[in-house]
Amino acid sequence: MDHDMESDDNPESPDLNEDKTYEPDKSLDPETDKEKIDVVNKLGNLIGAKRIITQGSYNDLSNFAKRLKVTVGRTVLKFFVAIMGPEAEAEFGGKICSIYQPKKTVENKPKDDILQAFAEQYERVPDKITKRIMLGPVAAKCSYREVLEKIPGLSYFLYNKARQCFKAEEIPENLPKTFHRYDEQKIITFVEFFTSPHCMVLLPYGETSVKLSNGVKLDVAANMRMQSHKQIIRMFRIKMEEEGRMNEVLPLRTMYAILEHCHAKKSKELTCVDYFLAAALDGFDALKKVLDHWMKTEDLTVEQSKAFINELKIGQEYLQTDFSLHLQQHTEVISHCINHALGDPDNEAFTNECEQHLTVCPKCEALTKTLNDLKNHIDNMVQNCKMENCEELEDLEIKQIEIDYAVYNILELKSHIVRSTLSEMERAKDINLLDETKAYITLDWAQKLLPTKYRETQKDYFGKSGMSYHIAHVQTVKDGESVEFSYVHIIEKNKQVRTRM
């Protein structure tokens, strides 16, 4: 070891991180520094770091090329750190990289100080309801353990209630009550809305019992709500506001109470209930996973990734809630016009005249732009990778297929909503035109009646044949009143195909 470097007479080398006048070296000139560049390239080949030298500006490179340069730079840095700072690589490498870190001029106030100030104010509030509302924003951003350190004795029940209150999923108890006159028409209007296909789907299996006020029990088919209580109420208020009927809207607490007492399953698993919606939700989840992966691999910045995820979240909620409410057979909004969406310009028999489309829906356009941007981004990555002959081409092509499939399923859900909305409109028209000479008949197959054993394998259950149930539901008018009839046919041999119906 060099003894001069160990001498106490030499002054200690300055900390470059604190040197305000320090500036990193500028880019090398290809002509004057040609010898240096050749030496660096040879060194890179020896240590397994190819293409060290960047032609032109680093900022002009694509995100994929930037990521390759970062990988090469780390390889070079690890090599020099290992030979210049043995047994202290982390410390030595940190000091080298510190010169490129931005200097902190103003320190942010620590999170603990903010929580401590909040805890002091929280203890001064005597009212439980006010405490819950005050705790809501903190509970939404901080974990229960962090809050418990500042507010000893806080129960997880109260913490969870405050978080739910902040998300507006429920109404806090013991709020000042206002009484409203009972209006049966307002209740009927609200019930008809959340039992419509906009909010509810009848399940093909199961039933539930409801008890009327006079004690009579009724068995009704099981159903599932596609939105939360908050979303249903928001959709209802938007619809009534567009129709100019806000005077027919019930108080907020009353609507929450009605939804709470009207039994319905939550939409946790949609397979076998709505395949289009289930596939689209899987598509949204797949896109979010891809964005998280790109953020980790630095193909996207944190801000870009969060912006994409936020746009996808807004688009998903819009398709599940407000999109079907805005659809009309004739409208100047091009993405909400059913005749325009389902018309075939090449076949006059399937083309209706439309009003002139003068406006576009901002939410529809935002979702379409987000999906197109994601497809363009992966297409550019695959193209750049092919030009660079990189080893990640196969993985990128798999990501490209995943994104294309996810976007396809999301757009298919949008088309499905348009078709189902028109079908429901036409069905309602046909039922309103029924009289004693007409009937509306719905035919469909039900699940097979299968012979069962006390214990049997899945192979035995799914591999056997059974008797098919064929259901015929008839709606008509008799003596001026609407009546319904259901007919069940048990068929032993025929297959459940469309031609047998």
C-alpha cells in the first residue's frame, strides 16, 4: 500500500458531495478523444459491457435503449468499485454516485411530526363522530400500526370505520336527522332503477326468501348487483339530473337504507354470470400488471405509470356505471348513438339514419386514447428490440399479445353493453304492446338433471349425461292484467343445442 496515502500530513480529500463548484465531465469528442474511446471499448469487451459509448445525446434515446445503457453503466461501475474500493464496495460506490444526486435545499417535515400533531388535535375532540371523520384521511394514508403508535388505545374497529367513512362507502351514525314525508312514487322510481339491468343481474342459479310487511314470504330468484351502494346512488342522481327530475330523488340516508335492506349478492366472481364483464375486468388487471412491470424495469417513469393506471381505473368504473345510462338510439354524441354503433354501412337493411354527431364523450375518448397509447408503446418496444437484436424480444412479444388480448376484451365489453342495452329497449317495447292476442315467449335450456352418488370424483360428475331441462317463459295479458306462465320440459336424449329449441 502507498505509504504517502496513509500519512497524516496529507489533508483529507474533500467530499465531492459537498463541493458546490464540482461539475461532471462533459461528453467526449469523437475526434479529439478517439484514442480514449477505443481504450474504453476494449475494456468494455473484456468486462462484458458492450456498446458503452453513446452516439449523440442520451435524452434522444428510446426508453428501451436508455434501460440498456443503465445496465451497461452498472456493469462498468461494479468493475471499478470492486478494484478501487475492495471490502467497502457499497460505501465507495455510494460516495461516487452521490455527486449526481440533487442537493436537498429544504427538508420535508417528517411524517412522525405530522402524525404527532394530528394525535394532539385528535385527543382534544370530545365527539366520537367528529373524531371518526377527522381520523378518516389519516386512516386512508397511514397503516393501523403507525396511527396506533401516536394514538395509544385506538381500536382497529374505529380505525376501519374511519377509513370507510372517508371513502364514503357508508353514512356515519348519529348524524342530525331530518324527516321527510313518505312519497311512494319516489321509492318506486328508485327501486325500479337499481333493479334494472343497469345495476342488477339475475343469477341462473339459487333463490332467496323475502318477507313482506304483512308476514307473507316470497321466494325470488337470486340476483347480483354490479356496483357498490355509493356508485348506484351516484348513477341514479346523474340520471335524474339529466332528466330534470331531481325533485323526485329520495334523501341520501333513505337510499342507503333501502339498498341495505334489499338483498343482493356482491359481484365478486362474474364467470358464468357475465362473461364479457369478467373478461374485461381481467383485461384491466392484466394492463395494470404490465404497467407495474414497466415501472420496475424503468421503461416508464413512476409518474407515467401512475397516470396510465389512474386513466384505466376511471375508464373501468365508467364502463361499469355511467356508460349504459348515456346510450340512446339517436344522440349527437357519436360514442353514445346506438344506431351509429350497430349500423352496417355496407348493408342498407342494417342501416338507420342518424342525427348529425356534433360532440364526443370525454370519458370514452380518454379510455380509447389510453388503450391506443399502451398498444403503441409495446409496439415501439418490440420494434426497437428487433433493431437492437436484444435477448428480451420473446418476452416483449408475449407482453404484446397480452396487451392486445386485454384491449380486445375491454372493447368487446363496450360493444356488449351497446347490444344488451338495445335488446332491453326492444324487449320493454314488445312487453308494453302486449294484449290478449299476443304473447312474449322466452326459451332456454337449464342445467341438466344429473344422477348423483354419495361420493364421486369430478371425472364421474362431469363425464356423465343426464336429462335436460327446457324452460319456456310466457308473458301475456289476460282480463286486462299482465300474467306469466312457466313451462318445464324434461328431455332425456336430445342435446342442449339451438336447433333443438
